[in-house]
Amino acid sequence: MNTPELANSVRLTGDAVEILDRRVYPFQRIWVRCTTSDEVAQAIRDMVTQSSGPLFATTAAMVLAARSVRHRPRDLALADLRAAGDRLVATRPTNNHIRDAVHAILAELRDLGEGDLAEEVERAARAHDEAYRTRSAALGRHAADLLPDGATVLTHCWADYYLIATVQATQEQGKHLEFVCTETRPYLQGARLTAATLVEMGYEPTLITDGMVAAALADGVADVALVAADRVTLDGHVINKVGTLGVALAANFAGRPFYALVQRPDPQAPTPEDVVIEHRDPDEVLHVLGRRTAADGVTGHYPAFDTTPPDLVTRIVTEKGAFRPENVKEAI
């Protein structure tokens, strides 16, 4: 079974982290080379990588940071490493992948001795990356169980490893699916990343604009809505790319199931009030792929994420199974 290109979009070399620029993919294959953890942080902030990409960029950035301080006294080196981690966490506050990756690496170091710091961080980073892939595969199998053979699945934004694992699991089950992808303004992740990956995996997805979701679900163009979640709270709220709430409302109105994919709920977020919703530069809404599409004098508004309440969610699919929103804390 082939592994799509975007599944390996971060490369750690001897002196740098190379990140496939998802802002221009698939039209161009440009690798952004970062030689310091701060440069990686800036790349994450600038949307060079998105979805689970920042997780892999973060673990690699922590290796760069450890290499830069490996010859300092250990207590000072660890302080510098924690500071580098704090700067990475601050780049994208809504998705907790970065936070969890940094904390996992630092926690692993507390259990190790006085060895080479860079080697220790690299082992911890590699272990965290592999654990994420393993959990995603488990999530994908549970999601595949919910998708009937012959279904047309509507996606929103770019679900990355979760979507790849789900599709691979349905293929292993011998199911035939069709896909409808929203374009996902303003970065067009659905039109470029999701659609390109599905083509790579052997499908011919149908693209719709974000405003067509309700019609697609009401008219039977799609049978089920499937999205990722950047964060799920313990009380079952789904926080994901802005527009997800609209997909859930349309699915509810049309009587279609709405599934959200996340490895586990966030134990540090009992309710939506515990999650910072990132607001990006409003100017981004006025442009598409670097070209202004709004008239002069227009201003933008860009909350990058929205919150879908539990009563609109059919199931939250985790590495431990599919749960009703009110029971999702069982997946911790």
C-alpha cells in the first residue's frame, strides 16, 4: 500500500529541518530549509506546514535546539531547550499537537541520565513521531468501520494522517468510497492537499466550494461528513478548521452522520473555554494563493477555527474507538 507524499513532509538532516511547503503544494515541490528551532517556529507560524505537519516539525526542531546546546552544562542546556519548546508551542495555540510533542520530549529527558543531550532528544522525538503514526492507524481502523461500502464522504480542510489512515483501512476492508472535498478558504487545503492526496491514493474526488456543503448533503451528493479535529474537549466539543461548524449544521439538517477524528480528547480542556481560538491576520482572507481577490477598501475577519457543539456530532472517532460526544472522556 502506497504512502502519500504529504505523509513524509518533514525531513531532519544533519544540520537542518526541511519542510515541504504546503502553501504551494501540489503545484510546486519546495522544501523550506530551517537551520534553527526558531526558524522552524517561524515556518509553522507562516503556515509552511499545517495539520499534523507542525507536530513532526516540532519534534525535529527540538532536535535542532538540543544540537545547538549539547556542549553546555546540562542544567543550562535543558533550560534553553525548554525555552525553545515554549516558542514552538506559542506558534499555533489551538491545536495541541505542538504542546504535547514538546512536553513528551522534555518528560522523556527527565528519566534519562547524563548522556548526549542531542542523542536523547532525537530518540525521544523519533519515539513520539512513531507513536503518533501508530495511534493514527488505530483511529483510521475505527473510522473505516463506520463508513459503509459505496458511501460518498464529504471532507473539510485537510485531515492529514487521520484521513490517510482511514482511507488505507477502508481499502484493506475492500470498501469502495467516493469523496467530495470542500476547497477550504483561504488556503485551499481541501482543493490542494486533500484532493491531491486522494488522487495519489487512487480516487477521483469531486471538489466543491465551501458554500456548497449544505446543498451537497441535502441533495444526497454526499452521504456522510468526515472531518478531523484540532482539539476535542472533555465535554465533547469539536474544535477544527473554521467552516466545520457549518458542515455539522448542514449534516444535522440533512440527517447525515457527522464524524470527527481525533486521537484522544484533551485532558487539559474540560470545556471550549479552555481552548484558545487562533485569529490569523485578516489580510489572509483577502487573498488566495498570494493574489488579492477582494476589492480595495475591504477588511477581513479570520478566526482560524470554530467550535462544533456535541449535539451536532454523531461520533468522535479516537484511537480507542468511536464514542458519542458525551462519552468521549473515556478515550483518554
